[in-house]
Amino acid sequence: TQKEGLEMVNIVPNPYHGASSYETNQLDNKVKIINLPRVCTISIYSINGSLIHQFSKDAETTELEWNLTNMYGIPIASGLYVIHVDAPGIGEKVLKWFGTMRPLDLNTF
């Protein structure tokens, strides 16, 4: 049943068009990776294979929020990303995610 549960892992919203219902203000960028197993490693790669961000999860929650930044806190560019979920003893899942980032409007401050 755990292997069947791994098939339900997904990222929402997909595609991301500059906003999601998870965001709380104009500066907030957020998507969720849902239906995750208790213990797993989530690696996010750009389409050319560069590691963008990596998360280690060991908690009862079944979701992980990603603020659309790389490992150094810099916002990512619009484009296609590959998400690899590795659950030890269960298996692996690969997701594709497309995001269109909105330009930052500094006139709203």
C-alpha cells in the first residue's frame, strides 16, 4: 500500500501561473508537494539537471511547501522543473512542474 500511496504524490498547482491559493500576499510565492510519505527526500532540478533545492522530510505531515526559491533563497526563473521524491524502502517518484513567475511590482510599496 505504501508503493500505491507513492503514486499519489503530486505538486499543486501545476502549472503555476504566477499565483496560487496558498499565497498570503503579493510577495509570497508558494506551491505544495502533497501526499508525501513520512520519510523522504525531495530534490528539485532544473531541466538541464542542476540541483535547485533539496528537502529532507521526516514528519507525520503529508505535504511540503516550497517557496519557489533555490537553496540560497534566490527566486527561481520561469520554466520546467523536475521533482524527484525518494522514499527509502518504498520507492521513487518523478514529477514534472511548470511555473510562470510573475514580475515583482515595486510600485505597490
